[in-house]
Amino acid sequence: MVPPLLVQPLVENAYKHAFKTSIGYPSILVEMKKNNEEKSLEIHVSDNGSGMNATASSESKALTILKNRLTMIWSKSKQKINKEYFEVRNSNPGIHILIRLPFIEE
């Protein structure tokens, strides 16, 4: 299950920030991959902007809300969820965000 409007705030933030500061031609890449080994769906959102510092990453409202939403959704699951589901890193140039959605058995 992919929660509604999960990717939209990430793409909106990338557009808002990366397109102001990108080097060359601004771009946003959204990619989804099924990972059968980890039984998850990987969602990648990346841009070629200037990136963000550690303080901005920890204070981002969109990222905080997204993490809280995922935690709330998965807390209702009977499965044990690995907390390594969300990763934000500078990719020089830009930002790369990875979300791992486990296949939840209902």
C-alpha cells in the first residue's frame, strides 16, 4: 500500500528549492522499485539543487510530517517494521530521499 499523497510533498519541496539553486538544468527524478529480497517498495526522489545542510534536514516540516505519517500508518500494522525506512542524503549536487515501504500483510 502506498499512502495517498506520499510523494507529492517531496516533489513539491524539490521543485521549490532545487529549481532556485540548481546547477545547469534543474531536474527532479521520481523512481519506484520493487525489492523482493527485502519485501518492500523503494521510492526514490532526487534533484540536482544545492542540497541541504544537516540542520535544514532535521527541521524540515515536510519531512517531519511524512515520517510521522508513516510511523502512524505502520503502528497499526501487525508486522514488525524496521525503522530504517526513511533516508535523506546530499547527493552532490542535490538531495536524494529514499523511502522503503514494507509489503504489509493484512
